[in-house]
Amino acid sequence: MQNRLALLGGEPVRHEAPPTYRTLGDEERSAVNAVLDSGVLSQFLGTWSPDFFGGPRVQALERAWEQYFQVKYAVSLNSATSGLFAAVGAAGVGPGDEVIVSAYTMSASAVAAVVYGGIPVFADIDPQTFCLTPETIRPLITPRTRAIIVVDLFGYPADIAAIKALAKPLGITVIEDNAQGPGASRNGRLAGGEADMTVFSLNYHKTIHSGEGGVVTTQDARLAERLQLIRNHAEVVVQQKSPDIAPEDLVNLIGFNYRMTEIEAAIAAEQLKKLPQLLKRRQDNAATLIRELADLPGLTMPRVETGIAHGWYVFPMHYAAAATGVPRARVAAAMRAEGFPIGEGYVKPIYWQPMYRKGIAMGPEGFPFSLARAEGRLPDYHEVLCPVTERMHISELLTGDLVHAGWTDGDLAQLIAAFRKVFGQLDSLKEEGA
């Protein structure tokens, strides 16, 4: 007979904290020391000169990224958020333009439109992949649609080819937010080479990291140049670069300081070398959980289409309370009591945030929402705009950072034991959960 659930006073499966994810080692330490020995922590200059493109390690990282992801151009930045902002600017989004974006993602994916005066139009997700699809995007396209930001949520690579087939004839730029899935692929093609621009994250809890940092890839020379200008004080540099630049090429070339340091670049270059092994461990761990937990009542494992290599930033599971009679919150609490960090849903749907509900982002007039409001085309962010997203968040989705490369076979065995313990005693949760 199984031990009593820890939530109900029994002994937990695991007493110690979950395994940490540590990817840094002697390679990164040596790379950082080499930067310190050089005395050059950054070599960017906000003027049109060879140093406009940064120091040797920044440029070396960009060349390595281009080779790994089979792209023509990689532009490093100080964060993926900066990368999203730069990509939206490079796409030419301006006041009143509409940008279609997932409602279920980190807030920066949508705010990237707002900072240029764009209006986020939230699209629903596919319930299996958690990504946008042509079917969820198509009804939202209008003559004002300028860009689509497609998020590879949890590391699942969206079908960029199908979305581009929809967008390209209409002159709409497709930006892929692949912060969560570096190394993920579809039919053998790595995410990062098919969208007009793809944004990667090097934030400290991603698959590979440099503490903070980001990279944007593109196959388009003009977009790469615009990204580089926005990264590094464009409004000054563009005149030095070409005094006769056409006015239409100045659009959204207000520059920022989005520059990566030499230390971050040195660390990221070493981390990139480790990506295959770190990703392989995530994929193996995920496969183990899918196999071992497939028979639990009310719990459905994530499905991965043929030809997909998943990035597995988060391990998502569907839970059906109607099938078990036990609320999702009760199951999640029971798993946490056993020593494992199971979350309910992911982030709140973005349009629930006060900025959207109140329609005010900048200034008392509520720019940029005031532009769409005046034309009678502002989405009502109080409505259930994305029913699948809301269902996942409110009642169906269980998530956890359960498959990273720090999880050993022994850790997974304990995790599986905890799932079986909880789902084997659902009746006790039902009886005492009122």
C-alpha cells in the first residue's frame, strides 16, 4: 500500500530541493579570464567605424551563431527583449500598425509592438503545440497588419513555413520568438532560419545562457543592417554611414544601447558549443516522462508531431479535472508537497494585464491605444479573445521545469514515483479537498 500523501500528513517522496540547472564550467571561466586579461570588456562605438560592430568576441559569437543555425546574419544584443524590440523596429512597425502576437507568452513579445506605437492583436494558441497557427492568425489579419510575432512556446517550433506562406503575399513580416527553443527543429531545419527574423534568449534560466543576452538571426541583409543600427545609436550612425540615405530608410531607426559585452559574448560562445548535449538530455528526459506517465488518469502527455525536435524549455501536461473529480489546484498542491515544483498554467493571458484592459500605455491619452480607439478598431481586451489560451491557463495546463539537463535518472525516478503516488490516491484528494 502506498504511503499517505504528503499533503495529507504523509512522508514526501523527496525532501531536498529539485535539481539545479548549472551549465557553466571551466570553459566559461577560462573564456571570461581571457577577456579580463585582454582589458577589453566592450569595444562598441556609437559611430560609423569598424568598432560600430563591437569587439572580437561579440563578432566571433555572431559568426559561430550563423554557422550553427545556418543563417546569413546573426546580431547579438543585451537581451532577447531588446532583440524583440529591435526586430519590430527593423520590420518598420509604426504608430497604429497592428501586430499579431500570441496571448500566452512572456509580456515582452507584445510590448515590443507597443513601444513603436503598434497595437497588439492577440491570437489564440493550438491546444497541442501551444503555438500560433495559420488558422488562428488568418481571421485577425487586416490592412493594418504589419507583423506577426510567433512564439515557440515551451520549445515547440511553430510551423513558420505555413505562417510565412500566409503572410508573405500580404507584405507582413514574420518574427519568431524562439527564446525557449534553441536547437529545436522541424523536418530537419533548425528554428531560426525560416522566419524573417528569429529572436533567441541567453537569459540565465534558458537552455544556454550568458546571464543576460540575446541574438537575432535573419537571411535578409537589409534587416540585419537595421538591427545593427537600432542596437547601436542609429540616429547618429545612419547619417555618418550615408549622408544621402533616403527618408523611407530612416523609419524606426531611432537607436538604443542594446549592445552585448565581451564577457557575455565569450560565455555565450562556450555555451553554444554545449547546446547539442544539453538539448539531447532534455529530449531524453522528456521521452522518459512521456513513456512512464502515459497511463495516469486524467493526465495527457504532450504530443510531438513527426519531424519535430522539441526544445523542452518547460514540460507541459493536460489535466482533465472532469475525468478525476479532483481540481487541478489540488493535484498541483499534492505534487508540490511531494517535493516537486508543478505549476498551474503558465503566465496569465497577456490581455488581462492592466495596460490592455485600461487601454493606456503612454501618456494620459492612452497612446498607442488611442489611435485605434479613435478609428473604432481597438480590440476589447475584456472579452474572451483567446478561449483556448484561457482554458489552458484557468483549468487544464500543468507545467514544470522537469526535464532540464540537471535532472538525473535518479531524480526522474523520484519524480515518476511522486506522480504515481498522487494519481494513485486521487480519491483521498477528492474526499478531503472540499
